[in-house]
Amino acid sequence: MALVMRTPTYKGYKPSGAPDLEAHARIAYEAAAEGLVLLKNNGALPLRPGAKVAVFGTGQIETAKGGTGSGHTHPKRVVNIVEGLRAAGLIVDEELASMYEEYVLRARGREFLERLYYEEAHVEPIPQDIVDEGLMEKLAERNDAAVVVIVRTSGEGRDRRLVEGDFYLHSSERRLLESVARRFHAEGKPVVAFLNIPGPIEVASWRDLVDAILVAWLPGQEGGRAVGDALAGRINPSGKLPVTFPKDWGDVPAAKSPECYPGIPPEDPKVVKYCEDIYVGYRYYDTFGVEPAYEFGFGLSYTSFEYRGLSIKLAEDAVEVSFEVWNTGRFPGREVAQVYVSAPKGRVEKPAQELKAFRKTRLLRPGEGERIELSIPLRDLASFDGSQWVAEAGEYEVRVGASSRDIRLRGKFSLSRELRFGK
């Protein structure tokens, strides 16, 4: 009831029926831009201004703005990937773009394209490798870079599937990547994979084919514009992974619990029983030493950051952690600094470490730094022992870093006695 009483409707707000759609679009753009995650970059990105780009994959047109069910929206407009690249000043190879548009039109129908961005629908994948070797060679000769778009959809009433074209690449996507990489690399030109996906996909088997990987998730109505600006260097990706990207499905903790899935086909489960206990997500990978493709909290930048000056103070009801983040690279950028805590071994089972606080810096110019101050309530150190929440006595280690595996600063504090909290 307290939540209801805080709502605008409860307080008497009357909708005008005339929302500021342009302001909404600006917020959508900012959200998409802040959430971009750069998984790989060997110097391919950002592209130079006015670079000629060949865009491959039907996802450049069939861009997934959001999920289905409660993830579906009805925006005034949707900017797809190829439109976003054009708007960012990149020169799109229009022959290739037209080929994909005509291919999608033939495969889907004009009515489908007209309602693609505005009606709720699951888009079943169609073959992606439609460019023959002769044209591929010409595209590699006349363009400066290649962008391969990989798209997935998901939402209520339809789960992800452990099949080609979902968690794993479709065979046609793999052939496309191999063909693009072979021809463009022969010309000494970079290949960028762009992932328009709702959750992790398998990347370990093919990431060496490409020079950069950018993840935009399901980025909303302005997603194409944010992606174009990131590729062109107008914005610097600053997102971090909120989930672990496993190397393979067999590395996922649920896959290692056959007793949880007796007789259930893993490719089409009808019943799900969670067996991870406290080892959910990164807690499992970090505790049991399972190497992921990309760990929780991971995300690169066009610039580099240095962490300095860790200070840890134990207050009456919190642990006060402060440190500095400095931009040591050539581009302005923002960094998401993360604080993990490793608890002492005791009678209550604990993961190897747990995320307890994080903060994104302001935009730091090259040579600029920012002091980050974070407060971790002592209650957040506690675990449930079966009757109440307990933070055991002993030495705790504070780990500050750029991801769960990229720890830059370490420090310790101690609890002299066990702390107990109510249910």
C-alpha cells in the first residue's frame, strides 16, 4: 500500500495524453548508450570518421528493440542498426544493405516489415550467409571495415533454447563470420561482431574470427543510434556484464546437476528445479574455479583506467570504502568500479566473493581522476544460518576492480565479534 500511495495516479495526477516523445527518445538513447558492453577490441574500434562499412546479417534491419510480453513497447519510432550507422556519419555499403533488405522482404513479407518494430512477435531466424564469394571479395576491397550483426529475441512465454540459432550460432551465421573474416582480413581490414541479444550466447568458439565484439542487448527504440555513435567513436562504451558468459553450456551450474533434471531432455526442458543453492551466477564460477568466456562485471573501453589509493574504515554500522579511478588513456570515458568482499571461513557456507557495491564514474577526460566513496552496511555481510542473519567474526578482504576477475586493489578489515540481525 505504501508503494501505491507514492504513485502519481494516487496523488491525483491526470495524464495529458500528449507525452513528450522526443524527451522520451533522448532518455531511451542515454539508456542504450550507457548499457553498451565492449567485450573485445584489438584496436578496430572506434572506426575513423567517414569510414566505409559493409554491414552483414538480417539483424541490421530486423533489429530487436526489446523482448515480448512486459518487455514490449509501442514507440513513436525505432532506429535500426543500419540507420544508426548512417546517422553517425559512417558510409554504409548501400548495395549490401539493399540486398539484405530485399532478402528479408522476400522471406518475411512487406506486412511483416511494416509492423516489425511496433507489434509483439517472435522472429524465427532465417539463413544469414547470402553473399557469394565473388561479391564478398568486392565488398572487402571497397570498404574499410565489416560489421556482422547477430540478433536474438526472447520474452514471456518463450524461453531461450540450447540449439543452433539461439545459445549457439546458427550454421549459416558461422559460415557468414568465416567468409567475412577470411576476405576482410586478407585485405587487412577489421571485422566487428555486434550482438543484439537478450542474454549470453556462446562466443568462445568464434571470437578469434573477429577483431571487436560489441553487445547492445535489447537496446530500445534508439538502439541503432547508440550503436552507430559507439562504432564511430562519438560515445565510449562503458557498460559491464550483469551476467557471466560461459564458454559452453556444460559450464553452467545447472547443467552440472543431472539429479535436478532426471530424464528431461536438456534441449527442451519441461520442468526447472534450481539446484545452485547460494552459488548463483558469478558466485559459482569464482568459487569453483570455472573459467568463463567473459566474467561477470567485464567490459572494455576505448580508454584505460587506473585504480589508486584504497582506504577502508570500519564504522559503527558500515564499512566505508574509498579509492580513486584515473583515466590513463587517450579517450574520455566512464568506468564502473566494483567492490567485492571475501568473507572468512566459518560455520556458514559462503561464496569465494560477493559484489557489495559499485559506482560508475563521471565522464573522465584523459589524465582526470575521481575519488569514489562507497558505504557497505554491515548487514550486507550477513548470511542466513537457518534462524537469523549472521556476519561471522574474522578477517574480511575487500577487492576493488574492473570486474569480478580483474581486481586492482585489495585491503582488509576485521570483525571482532559475530554480528546478528533479525529475519
